[in-house]
Amino acid sequence: MPVPHDIAAETELWDAYAESAFKDDAEPSFCWTQYAGHGPGPELLGSPETVLEIGCGTGRALAHLARQGVKATGVDLSPRMVALAGEKWAPLGVRIEPREILDWLAADEGRYDAVYSIFGAAWFTDPSRLFPLVHKHLVPGGVFVFSQPPAIPGAYGPQGMYKGGFAGKAMFTYRYSYKPAVWERHLLRAGFTSAEATVVDAPKAGHIGTLIVQARA
């Protein structure tokens, strides 16, 4: 059953997040996991000439790719984050637009060699609506890769998430969690020819791993 996303309220949440997450002295960096320097890198995208990051946040991954000569486009729900990241990375040729991702994809006519999400929109958007749109925006043979924490055992589907603990203004969003096999089925139903979801172990035993999902159009 669809959950009641309130885009205006979620925009406010991510604007508030931007104020603490964006660091003006940050350098370009690309890492799929929540542990710096751990796990695979941008090679999972192949050798794209064009990329789209959905829910691009601080834009550091886009900046890393742009430095390699990739035409890098990002979309983020937070106008504040887009203003900060867009200004910082514009000299590298990075383009970032503020928009709800389903609306943006429905209106955009571009095609990309790779679409990706690092703890971004693929975590916070209904996959039954998002994945067909992503597939539509990939060139034949293009790749879609995303990462997020693996599901907590027994807790699957859409789940509510408060911002910053359980005190203060009630700001919340919804995230989506499934077993790896279910992610694969969502992608295949959306038209992808192949899909593989795996969990990369954390660098320290017993710590939270990272779900990485790869699909090909």
C-alpha cells in the first residue's frame, strides 16, 4: 500500500539536513558505503560519458566523476542543498537541479549511460514508481547502481524515519527496505535485463554492512 509522502514537509526536512551535512571545505569523493575508503568505487558504473545521480546530496560523488571528464547531472529534493552544492561544484561542470525525483524524471528527456544513488533517492522513493522511470532514462545497456543500509531482518517495505532523533519538531520521511532478492525482482519487473543485490560487509565485524544493487537496462 502506498505511503503518504508529503513532499513539502520532506523538502523542509532535507533543507534542515543540508545545513549540517554540507561542508564548504569538502573535497570530491566517491564511495558506495558509509565507511570512507571501504568497498568498491565508481568502477561499478563502467566507463560512462554521462551520469545522473538521484538524491545527490552534497554532490561530492558528482564532482569526483566530473573531474574524470564525465558529464555529471544531479537531482536533489532540497533547494538549500542544491544551492550549496551547485555553487561549489559548478566550476567542474556539475549540474544539479532541485526537484522531487519522480516529477523530474517524468519531465526530463535525457538519456544517461549510468544512473546511480548513494544512500539517496533510491532509498527514499517507492521502487515500483522509481525504477521504471530510471530504466526509461538509460541508454540501451546502461547501468543503474544504488547503495543503502541493508534491511533489518523482519522489517521490510516502506518505513517511517524521523530526523535527528525523537525530540523537537516532527520532521519525517519514508525509506524503503527489502531483502536482496526482492530488490532484484523490483528491477526485473521494471524492465531491466539483469539485477544483482549483495551486501558488502563493514570493515569491522558486527558493524552495519552496505547493500549494493546493480542492474542493466
